[in-house]
Amino acid sequence: MQSALDLNLLVALDVLLDEGSVAGAAERLHLSSPAMSRTLGRIRKALGDPVLVRSGRGMVPTPRALAVRAEVHELVQRAYALFSADDAFSPRTLEGTFTLQAEEGTIAVLSGPLLERMARDAPGVTLRFLGEGPRDTHLLRRASIDLEIGVITDEATDTRVEPVLEDRFSSVVRPGHPLAGREVTLDDWCATTQLTNTRRGRLTGPIDELLAETGRSRRVAGTVPTVSTALLVVRGTDLMGFAAERLHRPLVERLGLVWVPIPLPMPPLRLSLAWHARYDADPAHAWLRRCVRETIADVAGVERRRADP
């Protein structure tokens, strides 16, 4: 049987699945709530599926809705690109939400400048920031997020990865710490009780492998999931924490912490952007990537480079 799902219903379905709310979708599409409810009814009839069902005070998508979500979003984006191919792209005409995923310390330093830029250049755009989970969840492939920012090692064939910053980790302590403001030997550094940050809760890593090559080890008091949490703990204790020298510099300076160089040949930290291949030619997504790339360069104090128009 031929489906009655037209382009307008696809657009509405895309927004409903993004918002998870009839009221939120109505506001984005400039419709009344009753009109949006009627549209949801038409979508349910066309798909033969409830699409969104009540759960407590909110609504959650059905398994069928989750299965088609990425495909629906891609179809809508391709339709927008088709019908606007001859129009000059303008961020000021954009309306919608971009979802970005990054480590929370990265969000702490990038979100403010990015939100200010959206308010100035694209007032119809909302940014949703998500922290990293304990394991890779392939959110890009499911279109749950639009852009990932981080150290990305698991590259799928349908994912684009663009390196944007080469950095390195350094250790940090509070002002007045015994190591603050003086030359530190490797033995001094190893003798200082440390606090690591890792989303997976690991107590050892590349630093421990480098120390083992010198016949040394370090004392790790514990681990927390994010850089920002670690730095807040370090600020009020004699523990030593870690941060990226360029990317996290604003956060370290804001908290008044002191850098202590790690007396080891540390490997570089490579920060990248990742997105699904479906967004390669999308002008709005290309603009988003440029905004994030330029914001990272500004925050890290490095020269901007150009990749997307």
C-alpha cells in the first residue's frame, strides 16, 4: 500500500523526533499545539506506528521511530539542500538545533564562545552539548549527535574525521603547592600524589607505561570522569591533576591553577572533529564545523586554518 507520508509530514516527523515533544515541535514549526497533534496523528496513520508514546510527563520514541530517525533526518536535509541549492547560504536564516558531544572540560571552554557566536550570527540556532559516555555508542551514525569533538580513534567508514588541534597534557597544582613555581625532577613528580581523569575509570595509562620504562611508578589517589571535575578537586587539595596545555588553558587560568610540566617525553594529544558522511555537502553543517574549528583555534591561541567554505 502506498504511504501517504509527504514531505511536510517528513519535516514534522524529523522535528518531533528531535524535540521528543509535541509542544516543542509546534514551537519550532510555528504551529499551534492542536495543529501539531493533528499532524502527529497523520504521521501515525501513515506509518502505522504510534511514533511517540507517553512516558511519565514526557514522550519517548517507539522502536520503529528510532529505527527510521536517521533516515528521516537525512531525507529532510537532502530535500532542503535540493530546493535551496541556488540560494546563498545565510546563518541568520537557520532555525533548529545542533547537538555536539565532547569531554566536559572541552565543553567548559568552548560552549561560551560558541553560544555567543550563535546568538550573534544565527539567532535561530540552539546548541545542545552532551558529555562523553563510558564507551563509544555510535551516536553519529544514528544521527543522535551532529558533531563530535575529541580524541577520536575509532573511525567508521561512514564517519569523517578532521584533525583540528595538536596539544599535549601537562600537570597542574594549586597555588602554594610544594611543586608550584619551581623546577621539578622526575622523582619529585612521581612522589606527588595524583588525580587522573578518564571517562572509563582507568587507573593506568600511557604515562605509567613511560614511567615503567624508567623503572618508576607514581601514586594515583583516584580518578574522576572529567577534566573540569579534576581541576576543581585539585584547586582545594594537594593533589596533582592534568589538563591539555592549549585547549584547557582558559579553564586552568580561570581557576588560578599552576602548570607543572611533566618531565617525560609525552606523546601529542590530537583533537579532531567527527561527523557522519551524510553531512559532507550540507552548507549548514559545514558552517557549524567552521564555527567550532575557529573557536578551538581562538581558545587554544593558534592560527586559524581553512577547510570548509
